[in-house]
Amino acid sequence: MAEPRVLVIGAGMSGLAMGAKLKAAGIDDFTILEKGSDVGGVWFWNRYPGLACDVPSLLYRYSFQNKTDWPNIFSARDDILAYHRDVADDHDLWPHIRLDSEVVAAKFVDNAWHVESAAGEKFTADFLIAATGVLHHPNRPDIPGLDDFAGPVVHTARWDRDLDATDKRVAIIGGGSTGVQITGALQPIVHKLSLFQRSPQWVLWAPTTLPQPKFMTRLFRRRPSLAQASFRASVRASALFTDLTIHPGIKRRAVQAYARLCLYLIRDRNLRERLRPDYQPLCKRQVLSGNYFRAVQQSNVEVVTERIDHVDATGIVTADGNHHDLDVVVLATGFQAHNYMRPMELTGRDGITIDEAWKSGPHAFAMTSIPGFPNFFTILGPNSPVGSIHLQTAAELTCDHIVRWISAFARGEMMTVEVSETATSRFNTDVVDALQPTVWNTGCESWYFKDDGTVDLWPFDLATLKQYLGQPLSSDYTITHPERGSDGDQMG
Ligand code: NA7
């Protein structure tokens, strides 16, 4: 028997789930290193006006942490952040969490992970888990002259709370989920809003700004079992969304028809046509909004579809030579979604670096294991279902999978585990094959796609995800034992 030492990087949605699962399994020697000064991950870093989740509140939660008294049908940032703090409270995670601790390097030497923080602190662990998120590194566009702008230029993912946009002339570059949310929030207060749109997005009308009905909150409070049942039913219902993204058919066509119908909430035909995308609805991450259609039709909003040529001290110049006078430039230009745990220097067995292992793009067996990196796991790593399956379910199943390996270590049944190259390339081939009928293969560009044009998503259903994470196959892993060296045994 050996007490496993575990390091988790990140105290966001995945890292907190990992902590709660480790606690539940009786594994207590773990530390969660968090770069930010609070838990919550994306919900800590993102704080722009209008930020809310695009998954309904009753569904955006862990299976092990019930909450039913959400103020809104789609929760706002602060409510989700408070929920994550409650998780840390209720599972006694705070003593394990070290805030303001950015990991800069991790190296596997002598069957252990040696980890270093930006402050120079050193840690040693038997297992290292990257719960570092997907949408973390802001994508700052390479627009000529952007640094010459005299006023504030702010990326939505690093919003400046001191920035007051009231009565200002504001540009929003980018019209994804973030650009759409911040449009709804800023339009009522600014003097003029100029939306610089490189490509239009399909937007589905949904009650994103409405409060949760009081009777629901009261009902769930009186009957907690009903709340849990409704959560399970919602998770099952979200399989419908998976189904329509991965299989062509009537359900996909019905949602696509709804997206096209929503466009008719725009009364002006010219504006409507400029907002009409030229790819299939659902291909990019689907944008939901209850206030975008109203906001975009107000007299203080202009939609600019002309290409941005450059920025100067006082505004943006478009390719047609027009100068758009501005006080503030908001970059709603998304994220470098395929960096994962990088720029951390991650070095596995025999000195292999993550950049070498991922020179043809990020990949991991079943989203979590990388050849050359023993006793290292990612949660919501490459090919995670960020565009389909219920995210907390996927994260929790990955945590359960990791806990099984750590428990095997604790029982003395193994010392290290490393997934094989063969299993990983077989998985990658299966992913590429499975992508064929998905909606993501219908011709569009988004953060879902890697540089080589393949999609960084889970193209299978929930049952397949459970299958991959539920039963590790001995032949897929090299396992070393405390006394015997390496073989291909299955863990207990
Ligand atoms: P997204 O969905 O990646 O959207 C980024 C937007 O920024 C999109 O409209 C891009 O246009 C636009 N963009 C990016 N670079 C440029 C440049 N250089 N010039 C002009 N426009 C640009 O990010 P979000 O933050 O909105 O959403 C991310 C996820 O958060 C979302 O999917 C939800 O899961 C929550 P493009 O379409 O590429 O032409």
C-alpha cells in the first residue's frame, strides 16, 4: 500500500470535480494549484458585461452538487462562480487549493512528477492531472495598428472592471457567443455600438435573460428528489443535442430550420441578409440569445461587414476606406483553444516534451492519456465533448477513470501507467472516421477546428464515452509494478 501524492493543475470546473472525487475515494494527499486568485476557471477569468452560461442553469452543475435556486434560467457569471465556491466549501477542498500558483514546468523523472510554480515553489507527485481548461488563452487578433489606438482595447476574457462604456462609441470585434452576449449588455448604455463582423453566426433565440420561475424554485426546494430526477432527465435529454450534432436527420434539420426562422426576428431585409451565415446552423458552436435580435436593430447599433484594414489612434479603418471613430475597442475574438496546458513546459518520459508529442496537433487517448506521459492525465483534454455532451458528466467520468488508476496505485497494484502509441493512433483514426456524418463536417470554421482542419471534439455519443473511460484495456497501457517492472496487466 502506498499513499498516492496527487497534483491537480487548475481549480476550475474540472479541477474541483477532481478534488471532490479524490476526497470521495479517500485520497487525501492532493494539492490543487490554481493560477488565478479564486476558483471557477473560465468563470473567474471572464467577467465582461452580459456574461452568462449558454447551458441552462439546472443542467450546468455536477451530479454530486445539487442546486436548484438559480436566479435565472441561464445563469450569470457571478452565480456560477458562487456555485463553484460552494463546491469547494462543501467538499472541504480549500485546504487543498493553492491560489495564485501558476505551474510553469513539470517533468517526469524517476517515476515521479517534479513540478515548479512561477514563484519557484517545487512539488513532487506520483500523479499529475491537468485540469487547465479549453477556453483559457485569449486570441488577440493580429490587426495592423491595434496598439496605436489611443483609447482602451480590451479582450473580453480579461475585462477591465474599471472600464465604463457609458455614452461611449464602442467597437466589438467578433460575433461569437461572447460578442453576442456583450452586444446585448452594452447596447442600452453606449452612445454607439459598431459590430465588426468577419462572418455572421447563426443565433438561436432562447430565454437567456429570463429569471427562473419562482414556482420551480419552490417546488425543487420542497421536493429535492424531484430536482435530482429532473437533473438526470436533463442530462439524458442533452443526449438529443449530441444526437443531432453527430447524426444527420430530421432532428438536426428541425433545429437548423428554427435557426433560419429566428433570422426573421430581424425586420430590415438588408440587415437580415448581412447577418445570414453561409454555412449550416450548428456547425460552429451554436450561439443562443434572448436579447441580441432586439439589440442589433436599435438605432445606436451598426453592423460593419466590410473587412477591417487597420486601426489608428482614433478608430478603425475598413477596406472601403471608411474611418469609424471610436472611444473603446472590445476584442470578442475568442481563444487559442488548442493550447491546453501550454505554455507550461511539460516533459514526459525520456525527455519528450509536449510540443514534440503534439507536433501534429493536440491529441490524447480518450481525451485524457498521452503516450510518453506516464501517470499524467488531462480532464477535458483534446477531443473533449465541448460542443455536445453534458460537460460536467464528461469531466466527472474522466475524474472517475483517473481515480481508478490512483486507487490501483494506492493498493500497490501498479506504480506507473502509460497509454500506448497504438491505442492512441487507433483512437485518433476512429475519431476522424466518426467525424464524417457530424454537422462539424459540413463546411465552416471555428475554434472547434485544429490547424490541420480536423475537429477537436468528441464525435461519438455518451455511451461510447462511458465505454472508453469505464474499462481500461490492459493491452492499451503499459503498466509498471512496484517490484516487477513493466508489463501490460489490467488494473484491478
Ligand atoms: P468564438 O466563438 O471563437 O468567436 C470569435 C469571434 O471573433 C468570431 O466571430 C470570429 O470571426 C471573430 N474573430 C476572430 N479573429 C478575428 C479577426 N482577426 N478579425 C475579425 N474577427 C475575428 O469566441 P467567443 O469568445 O465568442 O466564444 C467562445 C466560446 O465561449 C463559445 O463557443 C461558447 O462555448 C462560450 P469568424 O467567425 O472566425 O470569422
